[in-house]
Amino acid sequence: MLRRLVLAACLIAALPAAAQTAPQRIRFTLDWAFQGSAAPWLLAEQRGFFREEGVELVMAAANGSSELFQRLATGNADIGTADLAGMIMFNARNPQAALQAVMITHNRSTVAIMTTAASGIRTPADLRGKTIAGPESDAGRLLWPAFARAVNLPVDGVAWVSTTAALREPLLLRGGAQAMSGLTTSGVLNLVGLGVPRDQVVVLRYADFGVPLYGHALMARPGWAEANPAAVTGIIRAMARGMRAAFAEPDAAIAALRAREALVDPAIEKARMQLTFEEAYFTPDVFQNGIGRADPARLRAMTAAVAEAFNIATPPSPESLFTDRYLPPPADLRAPVAGGS
């Protein structure tokens, strides 16, 4: 009996620390539904990447960035991914509840004006005098002043028609507007899903015309992150692993998504995920400098552009918006390679 007890104690001592203790339960929220762009996180969860870091993510969807910001600020969620431009605006209006980004997930914003080739719109100049459809809270609509200034259009040179996200594309196709605002990762795929050939979708990305926007970021309350530094670093490392794994095995990532949301269209969501890879996750900057980082000069330029667009007299400092203190070593943030992870 004594020998068995000694042997058991030795086996327990040999286990990794994360295996000896229950994983830390962390409430993780998206800013939207579970779609292809979130498949890398679900694949990471399915393969145990988070548990290997000693954390258990309880993932939830949300109805837009505003809901996510409120969840984080009020302590109803611990960490989540949302649009960085929206966070800048939230922090400016709610300095007492300011959030902080700890990882850039979308190295380039996918905010754009979109339409069909039949509209005759090919360049930003063609938008003058046109009607654009978009929800009042849509990032593309809110950031229109920054885009208009970048392309030398008058801010009031277009008319806006308000609609819901679900009715935006049908309104465009019925002729109720000549263009629409939104994210390419939703708008392009929605138009294709409604029968528009992919090569007939016209996209005017804000980032392609000099608007220096990062897209989504992983963010949390600064106090929570400071109290849980190992968990934050572990989440970042696991997310980066999930991104590489999904890039190498896209079908496995979509299978993980379908395990969570059985009614999604796998073809559409795979296309959405791969579009997100191309336009946001794995840009030339990421291949050169790694996943998750923010360039200070670009962050300053983005803060200035957002402040101008939203008429923020006293914007938050760029240093308060993002910290790299929780990022794991560069080897853990490497970009994927073709044909592998």
C-alpha cells in the first residue's frame, strides 16, 4: 500500500501544472454570430489548445460590438474580439470603463463600400451623388467621413438610407440604393449567397484608399488582464495556434464551427473564413512581423482618423488602447506557411 501511494504521488508530481489543476473558466465573447471568421477559435477549443494553456473558454455570440463593449465593461464577460475603431469610440465616451486591446486579430480592417458591377460604380469618385444603404451603427457608415476625406469626396456627397443588416443586401439588389456599407467578410458573401457572381461584386475597401484602420482585436478590462496575465497570454497563444491550424486544415475548422452551429452553410462559411484569412488575418504585415502586433505609428494614425470621423475632441491616447505586454514570444505568433501550420 505504501509503495502504491508513493508511486501515485510520483505520477502526480510528473504531470504538467495545468493538468494538476482545473482550468480557469473564462467568459469569451464574440461581437457577432458564430461564422467562418470565428472558426479558428472553435478549432482551437476543439483540439484542446486553450486547455493546454490552463484555461477553459465559455464562448458566446453577441449582437454587435456595442453589446460586447457593455458586457466587458460591466464584468458580464472577461475577454472578447470586436472592432478596434468601435473600442476607440467607446473609450472616448466611457473613460471610466475604458477597455484595452491585447492582440490584433484583424491586421487590416474589412470595412468597405460594396455594390454590383451593374451599378456602374468602379471607383470612389463614382459614389458622388449616389445612395448608400447601411445600418446607422455600421462601421462603414460611421467611418464614412474618414473615407470621404481620404478619397477627396465631400462628406455630404452621398445620401444614406437606413436599413437593418439583414435587409441591406436585398435593398441593394432591389434598387433601393446603389451601394452599401459593411464588412467584406459579410457583405461580399451575402451578395454571392443571393446569386450575384463573385466577379460581379465591386468592393471599395477603406484600407485600400489610405484609411489606416486595424480591424478586430482581442480586448479586455485593463484591471482584469493585469490580474490574469498568464491566462491572457495563454489565450493569445492558443488563438494564434488556432489560426495556423485553420489555415492548414480549413475543412477541420469548418467542421468545428458546424459542431457549434449545425445550421450554417459550410460552403459559405468556408469561403468567409478564407476571405478573412486573405483580407484580415494574414496580411503581408503579419507574414513579416507575426500575428497580434500593432505598429505604434499606424495605431496613432488610426486613432486620429477615428477621432476626426466621430468628432472626438479628446481621443484616448494610442498607448492606452493597445498593450503588447501579454503577447507570447515571437515563435508563438508566427504566421502560417503554405501547406502547413
